[in-house]
Amino acid sequence: MFDIKSEFDSRQTSSIFINPSQGIGAEYSLTGVKGPSIFPNTSIALRIKYNVSPSFNIKAAAFDAVPGDLLDKHDGLLLTGELNYKSASEELNKNYFSYLVGGWLYTGKFDRLLDSEPSGDPIYQRGNYGIYFSAEKFLIAKAESLDEGLSAFFRLGFADRNINKVDACIGAGVNYTGLIPGRNKDVFGLAAASIHNNEKYIAQMFQEGVEVCEYENIIELTYIFHLSDWFNVQPDLQYAIDPTYCRRENHSFLGGISLEFSLN
């Protein structure tokens, strides 16, 4: 059983954020019958990776397209691939960078948005696809330090407009390790994401009496207090502008705290 975001469409710089929009893109995560293979609903998969050089690799995987519905012949497959050019080191430090382009394809049949036969029956389309681009880099290192300083990430993804309710998503953010003097393992993070709801989906929902905004925008501010080698505390603030299904308010605010224990 394979969690797709453990290797595909993932970034070290964005991994500190809690909101899902900073991980695998919404135009990808909201696809399929039950979504792609993401914990806790994962699928059986076959995955291959070829290291062309220490800095360039090619990855591909084939998933059962419906997590939890083991190898039903009607489900089809989810195929995904990625080209990644990155630094030789896996550590997030002043030498780190990663640039990737990826794509995905469902082989099954899907209802087309806003399209139907004269009889009222849905029109089906074979296949559903998308593409995404991602970049991250450690930009500025503090004097005489290898892993303290500023890093940044950027991600852009698109999905088939005939099928998917979210057809585009863009996100970017920064984090800074060692921002406060004397706390060289703490991490500050600020990120934003903008999700574009498909115009066909908006029109279809309007026919059903549901108003959906064109864009949902999310800003996240977080800070990881590294209190010991086995304990981190992470307060987190999130602000959503025009949340898609909440039409009573045009904004939403969320605050929380995460505790992380590491047992060796």
C-alpha cells in the first residue's frame, strides 16, 4: 500500500505546513472516486525509479484508481510520473534545491461536468489527467551555518476542465530556520495558496441551487518550537478568503497547535 505524496508532488520546504493546500495540489488531491492514494486511504501500487545521475531521476507508479476497493476491474488505474532535478544532498541546507515536473492519468470513465445526453443521462469521458510543476531552494544561509536560513517553494498545477471541480491550484511559501537568536532549530513558516474552481463546476452547482466562488485563497502562518530532540510544539494560524462551501461568510479563521513526539 503506497501513499502517493510520500514520493510524488512533495517538497521539504512546504512539509512544515499543516493545511493540505501546501502539500499535494488540490487539483490533484480532489480527483478520482475517493481521491488518489493518500493516507489513510491508500491503494496497492507498482512503483519504479531510475537515477539517471546523482542529481536527476525519473519516477513512475501505477495505482489501483479507487483506494479501498482492491483491484476491481471497473476501477481502472491511476498512472503518475515525475522528472526531478535536485541537489545531490537530501538535507535541507544551503546547497539544497529541487525542480520537478509531473503528470497523472486515470484510465477509467468519468462524468463530464455540465454535459448530458438529450435523455438527461450523463456523458462519460475515458481518462482524466493533470500536470504540475514545482520548485524549491535554500536561498540564504546565515553566516557560518549550513542549515540555518531562508528557503522557499513554489507549485503550480492544472487538471482536466471537463471533469474536475478544481482545475488549477497555485501555492508558494517560505520558511526560516533559526530566525530567533539562540533558537537555531526553530522554524518559522509563511505560505499562501489559491484554488480555482472550474467554471463548469460552478455553473453545475448553480443549477442545483448552490453558490460556489471562483477562487478560494488560504494563508498559513506557523512556527515550530524545537524544545528537545524528541519534542516539538507548533502553533498554527490559517485564514481562508472565500471558502468554497461557506457562503454565510466570505472568510474563515482557524487557530490550532500541534505537538510532535519522536520516540527512538
